[in-house]
Amino acid sequence: MAKEGQGPDDPKGLIHEAYRIDGISPEECRSIFLDWALSFSGDTRAAIPRLLDGRPDHPMTAVLRAALDESPKGRRGGRAARVK
């Protein structure tokens, strides 16, 4: 039986629980988000808008919005990084 807040976009209910914690810090929200992102098997960029709670002043909202705003940074390693 699924717990409250669990669903296809938040199978463990991590994001839902983060929104319920009074006084949660931005650092704690980032840690929870990382746990969610590493365990989520779908399209995170599609799921994040559905996870937003509608409380603009909550730290988890800021973390989720930042995840949508940041584009993936390409990694250049090896010879390509040393030679232009």
C-alpha cells in the first residue's frame, strides 16, 4: 500500500515529505532532491514541474526550480580539454 505523497513522480514520497518538514534548510532540500534524482527512473525534467507544491517561499521549491533552470554542463576531459 502506498504512503501519502507517493506516486509515479515521487515513488518514495521524498519531495512530499520535504514540503511537510517545518524549518527545513536549503541544504537539506538539496540532499533530499539528490536522493530523489538518483532513485528516480523516469524523465526528471518532466516530473519536476508536477512536484512543485505551489509554495514559492519553501526551500524545496527553490531547489526544484533551480534544477529546471540549470542546463547540464558538458564535460570536456582528456585531450579535448588540453588542446584547443
